[in-house]
Amino acid sequence: MILGNNQLMKSKSEIVYETGKYQFWNHDSSGALYYSSDYGANWTRAVIPGFPSYGSMSQMAVSKDGKYVMMHAGYSSDAYVAISSDYGVTWANATTLGVPQSYNQTGLAVSDTGQYQHIQMRTICYISDDYGASWIRGGNGGSNGRAFSMSGDGQYRLMDNYAALKPLVSSDFGVSWVSQTEFSSAYGAHSGISRDGKYMYVCQNNSYLWRSADYGVTFVNSLRYFNFRPAISWDGQYVLVTGQAAGQTAEGVSFSNDYGATWIDTLLGACYNGGAVSGETGQYMVIGIYQVGIYVSNDWGDSWILKVSNGGHFMIPAISSDGKYIAICLDSSRYVYLSNDYGATFTSYGGTNAHLSNAVFSAIN
């Protein structure tokens, strides 16, 4: 973002603390990061020692208060992780993980307090339970890292095992994993989890959306969708998914207001990276529709308003917990659109320095 900036087919990232006070983005190709502690009014550049220069291949995850920030970069030669424990101001030397890994096959998560951190790669994972000070390498099956999710306290973790066609669930902070209901075909491409870990979703690639309402003990086939990530309110009541619903001939948006029990379909158009839901109440939702523009709902998904008309490929949007702050990147034209009034108006920032490809917000209490 030329202001002074969530996965996974993305390159640059913005993460905003849910009130919008702390914001981070990693567009800088020289291994640096920009952070703001005043709701995006001013930005400061912080250099990450030892972090690779291919910033376009990096991702971020952040604790609920914005204090702990994890930055990961994956490339064909190696993978790196760097941690800040002071809101992105200073950074410890980046750690080399010793495993070549594409960024779009990697999932990241940081617990609300920042104590538990997880890097899920294709066949292995790295877990930290000491605020990123040290990492333990583990192997938990053939996984698509994009389908990794973690509850707010870090206890419940969900990922897919595409080799066995089963979701894997951990209820002990990633120490052990249990294989669940076998999928009929393909593998999970994306997943989502409620803040307490009770509600879990796995979007099976080009097939079904699987749902658990019992902390991952059992999964049931919910309805047919393509492989686009679920967005979930903190309590799990409101869920937004994108793709093609059963019985429909066109792609669109479907949402549930009863914890995934029933679904309502809205054929807005194709969305290739999913939407976002405000965590506190689920009232505000946002999504970028391919070759159409940005749609916003301020009534729990009952109606949708086209706020920005722009033909292009939108990446994952970000929305604060109260819905006030929204960020979404238009990848094809290197623009980012920002709103600080619940999606009523958007301001665009353009140019190559604004090429954000993943906007993800942190959590809040």
C-alpha cells in the first residue's frame, strides 16, 4: 500500500488487529515490513534481519492484540520464519527451516495470546508453544497447508490429509492428530474453524463442504461447493462460503446464519479466493467478485450491495471484528481498496507498491 499495508495463491499480505489500530503489510521485496499503530494513518518500515528478499512469497499471522507477529516466506530453495514480540517494531533474526516450500502450500496461525504458533507445510509442520522462541518439527501426513486452521486458544487444529482423503484434527495443541471421516474423493483445499474450535469446515477440492459441530469428532457432508475458504464469525453462527452450490449452474456466495445447518444461495458471480465476515456479530460481510467488483453486506448476508465496480481478480478480503475496517486487493491491476466506515465507501491506492495479494486480520477478545 502506498499509504506510507489474509490463505495461498497470494503474494503480499496485510494483517490488521481487529480494532484496526495495528496494521502490518509485507509488500517490500527487500525483506522488510511496514507497520502502523494508529489505524493506518502513519507507516514505519522495519527491516527483518536474515529474511529473504522475495517478499512476494511471504505471509503473516498475528496475535489478537497485535503484539506477536509471525512472518513466513517459502521458496524453492528454503523456508524462513521471523518473529516480532513488540507489534512489529523489532524483529529477531529470521530462522531457516531447511525445507524448500512454496508459499501457496503453507498455512499459518497464531493463537490469541501469541503463545501458540503453527506453520503447516505440505508434508510437515513446525509448532511453537513459547511465543515463537523455539520450533518443533513434526510430520502429520500429506497436507495442503492452505487447509490449516486453529482455534483462538490454539487447542484445536484442523487440516486436510490429501494423501488419505481425510481431515486431521488435533485437540491437544498439535501434539497428536486423529484422522476423521474419509472423503469420497479429492482433498480439502481450504478450511475454517470457529474461535472456540467447536465448528469446523473443510472445503473439499471441487467437491463437498464438510462440517463438524462437535470439535472435529465427526464430520458430515454439508452441501456441494468448490474449493474456496469458509469465513466464520467467532461463535460459528455465521458462515460465508463461495463457489457453486448443489443444484446451481452458476457460481456465487452462500451463507448460513444457523451454524452451518442450512444455507442460502446468492448468485453474485465467481469468487476465487473467498470472503470475510466480521468476527464479533457476523453482521458485516465482504467479497470480491471476479470481473465485477466488491460486494458488501451489512445485514448478516441477507442483502448485498455492489460498492466498487472493477473488473479483475480480487484476493482474500480482510475485515475487522466490528466490520469497520475493510481491505481487499485487486490483484490484476495492483490496487488495494480500503474502507474505514463499514464498507460504505472505499478508497483505492494503486501502483506496483500496492500489490497486496492477501489481506488477513488478527483476532480480538
